[in-house]
Amino acid sequence: MDTIGDFLTVIRNASRANKSACSVSHSKLRKAIADVLVREGYIAGAKEVTLDNGLKSLIVRLKYVKGVPALSVLKRCSTPGSRWYVDCQHIPSVLSGLGICILSTSKGVMTGQQAKAQSLGGELICKVW
């Protein structure tokens, strides 16, 4: 089961349906990916919430610019059946620098530009533009 792929699909579907927010179950990796998307300006915010039954949930607030979603494409790269690892010299450029790629490195989840600056490679999670 691809939990990160499901997380990205929930965000993509909510964005296409013009929802103001969406809710997914919480994990540290999902929170880290959401934090990168907030920092890069693709979503408005992400907040942890504890539900009545004690489980944590992640509320993702979506961002729109003049009624158009700020997040147009969210493409999963590395899947559980086919992992995609890159070193710092082979981190792909997304739309000639207009988009970002998100990597899981030994120093945490970060964008491709941040990983290149720190000479880090890792698992290529997704591409966003």
C-alpha cells in the first residue's frame, strides 16, 4: 500500500474539486512533505489535529490564486514497487526550474535545490508544479 501516493492523491483531488481543505491520517513523512509544500507556496497550511479517538490527523489547507489552484500537478515518482534514488548530480530539474522535486534525504525531507546545495542525494518522492 502506497500511503504517500494516497496522501498526494487526496491533495490533488481536493485541489481539483476546489475544496478549501482536506484531511488525511498523520505520519511524520506526510507532515514533512506538507511542510515543504507550505514553504514553497503550493499549499496554504498544514496542521496536526488529535481526534476524539486519540488518533492524529493532518488538515491540509489548499491555496488558490484568483480561483486557480496553486498546485496544478503533483506526480509521484518513487513507488513501493519501484524506488527511485538520485545522487546530488542527477537531481532532476522540474519545468526548467518552475517546479520543485521533493526528496527524502539523510538530513530530512527537502526540495531538490536544497539537496543540491547541501550535496545530498536521496529518494525522489514527487515532482510538483
